[in-house]
Amino acid sequence: MRLIIRLICASLLLAGSCVHALEYYTVIDEPINVRTGPGTQNKAIAQAHKNEQVLLIKKEGDWANIFFMHPDGRKIEGWMHADFIKPDAAVRQENTPVTAHASYAHMECQENAEKEVIATCLLDIDISIAGPQDAEAVSVLCESEMLYNVKDGEALPVQESGNIRTPLKHGEGAARMQLVIFPSAKQPVSSVTVVDYRCVGHPV
């Protein structure tokens, strides 16, 4: 598709029409009328649909002169309102998923005053995060699989989790999540073992 558009744009350049050569945009709504001129008073000659790629030729006020290959094979050059298109790179960036990678975890536990059972544990998880360039913050959920080793020798599987909101800068960020755990709240626990941990990111 881009090769075809480049060839058409080359001919437009020769004709003096292609002001912004090879500036690709994506349609962000549907269906959008493509008209013979800038303004709703002009005749609609085709419709463009969401996620369709168009080539921007020039802008006039709030209207954009565009070219695209219609699904029926027609080569369409016309006008549509500029609010319904975005630069191709910006649309791709908006669709960038949020990822959170738990790179390191460290846990320290404290016994109770009588030094008989584990009273509290602090689990620190270091996280590296990536997301869209224009995102100011993301939400991160971390989960940890643990074993509570009780006094009689039994190992109880337990899952602990926490959620934080953390800022991003230029699509990147880092954070530390601290999970506070009270292993012996219901029964005496002699030690705690971290089996696994993971984090996932979500847009906010």
C-alpha cells in the first residue's frame, strides 16, 4: 500500500500538489465523508473508515486534503475534516501496550517479641515499566506466591498482591513496590519463602 501511495505522491509532486511529501495519517473514526473540497457544502465522493491509512497532501483551515486507496480499488483524492485523522506515528504510539517487568525482589522478616513466630515481613519488588510516550502515569499490579512454613512442619501456599500508580517519562519508568505481610495473623509461622513474583501494567 505504501509503495502505491509513494508512486501517486511522486506524480503529485511533479504536478506541484504534494506539499507534505509522504506524511502518513490514520483515520480515527468512521465512516468519514471524503469531499471534493474543504467544507460540508462540497459533494461527498467516498468514505474513509477507522484505521485506514491516508496520505496528507495539505491542510486548509480545519480541513485536510488527503489521498488514499479505496477498498474498491479507486484512487481517492479529496478533503476530510482534520479532526478525524492523526499522524501515523502518534496512533501507533497510543496503541503501545503498558508493560511492567519485576526485575528483583528482596524480603526481610521480623520475629515477634518472644522470638517464637514471624510477626511481619516486608517484600520489596523492583519494577521497570514501559508504555506510550505521552502517558503520564500507569497502574502496576504485583503478585507474589509464597509458602508459610508453620510450626508443625506444614507449608501453606499463599498469594500476596499490591497495586501502585507510578509516573512515566518519555514512555519509561521505574518503581519499587513494598508488600507488608503479617504471616502469623491467623496461625504461628516459623518462616516465609518467596516462590515466585510477577507484575503487570495497565493504563490509567
